[in-house]
Amino acid sequence: MTSVAERIKIARNRVKGRSQKEFGESLGLSHGQVGNWERGGRVTADRMLQIAAAEGISFDWLKDGEGAMIAEDKSSALEVPIIKLAGSGASNDAELVPVFATKELGETLMLLTERAIDYEARPSVLRYVTEAFGINVSSNSMEPAIRAGDVAWINPLLPPARNKNVLLCRPDDSGGEVGMIAILVDYDRDNWTVETINPERNRVALPRKTWTKCLRIAAVHYN
């Protein structure tokens, strides 16, 4: 039976010529971390879940070597919830990523559109993330780090992480979604604690039962 280290290498090499650096970037990690895994370093269950989700492979296979890497019926593959934004009007060109418009709602909130308004070249950090998408930012809540008019690139496969820029979403009464870009300071089972920096630093706890999505911003295209 293969080891976890060997199975991670097999997963990486599913894309011919994919380096440890490229594989790490697709997960939001360094190539050093991937190299450590492939040398037999400890891989947490959370990281294996992340790899399985990003690669569309079986978590059971990755963790324990059980079954096929990709189950024929997909029953043992990790199911990743795809948010509504990423599911409308997808491009057939793998090198392009959909970008969605937003409309400013007050100082920090944005109304998110349901259909892509444009497709832009895929950033290298999202090279292997087929679920990636961008939003055209309309809020200045994170200026100067992220300004109105910039494109924030979202990797919905990355788990929440403290001190990272995130897009938080909640359902809107109209049937759409409202979003907020902020720094994720902390989180627990009940709340996301986030901070915005413009017009002044403001820290607030948002209930997770209302703000149901916390999506990592992988990169920003400054306009």
C-alpha cells in the first residue's frame, strides 16, 4: 500500500509537469509545505480534505489508501459546495475565469450579481482551481489594500484562515446575496470576527447562521 506522501505526489502528478510550487499555490501554500508532505511530513485531516476538494479525488483514498483515487460513482469523493455565483454562465475556456459585478450598499456592503459580466485571464495562484471566480469590488471598506474597481479573485476551496482577506456572504431578501470584504480576525462555531479598515478600523462579530459563506481572497487585480 502506498503512503500518504506517495499519494500526495500521485495527486500532484495527475497534471503532467506540475511542480510542488504550482501545486502549493493552488492550495494557498508554499512549495516547501508540499515538499515536506512528499518527504513524509505530517498532513492534517483538514489539509487532506482541502487537497481532496481541490483535486476532486477521494478523501478515503488520500487518507487511508482505500478504494480508487477517483470513485466511479463519486460516492467517496469529497463533495464541495459550489456557491451560486460560480455556477452561472461558466466559460468553456479553462484559461478564463468569470468575474461578477457588485453594487455598493452603504460603506461596507455590496450586492452581488448572479451572472458573470466578464471573463479574465486566470491568475497563476488559481491555475488549478476550476471553481475560482472574481468580483468587481464596489466597496471602499478595505482601501487602500483593496479598492473600489479592483477585482478580488476568490478561491472557494480554501478553508477560513485568520488574518486573511475574505469575502463574507449572506442571503438577500431579494433572493440574491450581499457580500462584505474584510480581514478575518477570528472565528468560532457561532461568529466570524472581522475587521474593516476604511473609513476607520472597525471590528465586528457576524453571526455564522446569517453570514453563511466565508471565502478566501487569493489575489487582487489592482485597477
